[in-house]
Amino acid sequence: MSNPVEFLSRGQRIFVGAASNEPLSLLQNLQTSGVPEELRFIQFPLGAMNSTDFTAFSNTASVETFFMTPTLAKASDTSRVFFKPMQMRWVYDYLLQNVDVALIQVARDRHGVLRLGPNTDFIGAVLGCATTVLAELNNCIVAPAGAPQIAPSQINYLYESEREIPEIPIPNIDEAAATIGALVADLINDGDCVQTGIGAIPAAILSRLDRKNDLGLHGGLIDDGGMALIKAGNVTGLRKPMDTGLHVTGIGLGTKALIDWLSETPEVVFRSANHTHEASAIAQLPNFVSINSAVEIDLFGQVNAEVAGGRQISGTGGSVDFMRAAKHSKGGKSIVALNATARGGSLSRIVPKVEMVTALRTDVDIVVTEYGVAELKHASNQERAEALINIAAPDFRDALKACL
């Protein structure tokens, strides 16, 4: 067969790699060629990087997504966009038996070995399930040295391209983010194993860990901030009893400098979500510190990380996996770090009750805003509310107190 579309047939379920590993050239070829009817695409996209509208592939194409993006929210036909609220760890298990075709991106490493990455979240599941694998070989990048190998025999069709992968620039850290970063950094001790996300607040936190020693990294992603700490020697992973001396991630997200560095750094090991987000694995890492963000948090300590103004704006993601896994880690803690306000200070992010519950009140140990730190782990309902009001923006505290 000379065209990848010839491998597709009506009604198939097609997994598509995402984040920094979306096979964009292969997808463009399929869309141009015309695909069979009633295909169901499956993807866990990242809004900052992935903008494929699968409903535009045909009048009957649909997409199953675990994370809402601006593109999917404004798709050609939103009735064919199906959002599934599912944590990343369980997305992996779901994909063990629900895929016919896998569309992935691969690259050669510095020694010419074919590897996956820089996103391996669900690859282990879909490669064991899909009967057909179509891969885009991107000759414009060098594969991460710590990404899993893939044998040519596992690939049914190899589509070669030369395409720069999208970059995520280093975030600008404003005054509020810098303050939050300093407060969270004070909660992290030498030897702790840290998990965080992307954005200004995670960047600010990582930038303030430059005085810590022998930190570990285990999480869903690594960015330029993580790279800087490894290069500076603050992150060594030497105190981790599991994956000792290694830095475990599922995705590389950042600048071209990060992707280039990953290609020559085998100590950064790419694993699937059944390891990165697995509670029994994280239980083997003492002092695991999970740091996540939120859209809003209420006076009970419940977290909404996915809905705003009645609209699904992201997804459940992996935050709850890490929050709950931290409970299994000896000395572990779950931190939620967020700005106290939104919309230029006109809206409080600490609210009487959240619009959607992403994480339970029992999942959160500590909440941090630019106004301080609220310790919730052993607090009563009244103490929780009071602690959260104390770190709300001053203009909103009286209204929040009136809700007690």
C-alpha cells in the first residue's frame, strides 16, 4: 500500500498521539486523501499544542477526548466531540482494549535507533492493542535518549516528514506567580521528589528550587525549568529508592533547547501513565510532593480544575492521580497552587462552592496563593474555611466569611 489511508476502514477507533508527539504531517495526509466513514478518533490533546479538528475529516468523523481544547470547543460539528472525564492513569487502562489503529510519531536517536517520544503517556497501551500502527518518522527531530525503542516490525506504515514540533515558550513570571513560587518552594525539602505542571506558577516554583539538594523528579512532564534544575545539580534523583538517579516523565514540553537536550540525556526516562501516574509506584517514593493548579477551590477544599462559566475548558487530567498517590508516599503531600483572583482581580478563585468537583476535599493537603499558605490536611470543616479565607484576596474575604 502506498497511501496510509488505505490502512483505514469504516467505523474504526483510531488513537492519535498528542502534545509534543502529534503526527501532524500524517494527519494532514489522511485528511487530504479523504478518510472512510464513521471513524472515531481518540486523543488526549493539550490545548497549548494540539489544534486538530477531527470532525472536519469527514461528515461522520467523531472524536473522543479526555481534555477539552479551544479547537474542539469550536469544532466543525461539536455534536461529534465526546468528552470523557477520566483520570490519566485510567485512560491508559481504557486504551488497552479500545483501539483499532494507532497514529504515532517516532524519530531516530543520535545513534540511528528508532524511538518513541517525546510523549509516551499511552503508547504502551495502544501498541499492545491496535492491530494497525501508522507512524510518522519525523526527521527534523532527534528522539529523546531515554525514550522507549520501537522496532520497525511493529509499524505497518512509515510516513516520513521533516517538521519542527511546536514549542512552548518559557512562561513570564509575574509578581503573584513569583510570590506563590517562593511560598511553595519553602514547603519542599532537600531530597523530596517533586511533580508539577506547566505554566507561570510551576515555572516560578521550579525557579525557586535552586537552593535545594538531591531533589527527585517523577511526573507527567518535564519542561525547561526541570531541565535547568537537572543541569545545575539540584535534581539528582539519588535519594529515590526506585528509579534511582533517573528523572521519570511522560512528556517533554518546552523549547527546542529542551528537546535537543533530551536527545543527549538518557537519565530522563520516558514512561507510560501506568508508571508515571500509578499510585503503587509513587508509594515507593518517600516525600513525594504533588503540585497542581486549579480554576477555583471552595471553602470545603474541593478543587475545580476543568470548568469555567459552565464550559469544559480542560479535563480531569492527571492531577487527581498525583494527589491521591501522594497519600501513599511516606511523608508525601499534595499542594494546590493558584492565583487568588482571575479576570484582572475581579473574580475570586476561592469560592463558597466550586462549579465542578475535579478533586475531593480529602485529596488536598495544602493550598497556596500569593496571600499565604492554608494547611488543610488535618483541619476541621470550620478550620478549612477560615484558612482558605485567610489566603483569599482581601477584597473578597468579607463576602466569603458571610457564607460560613
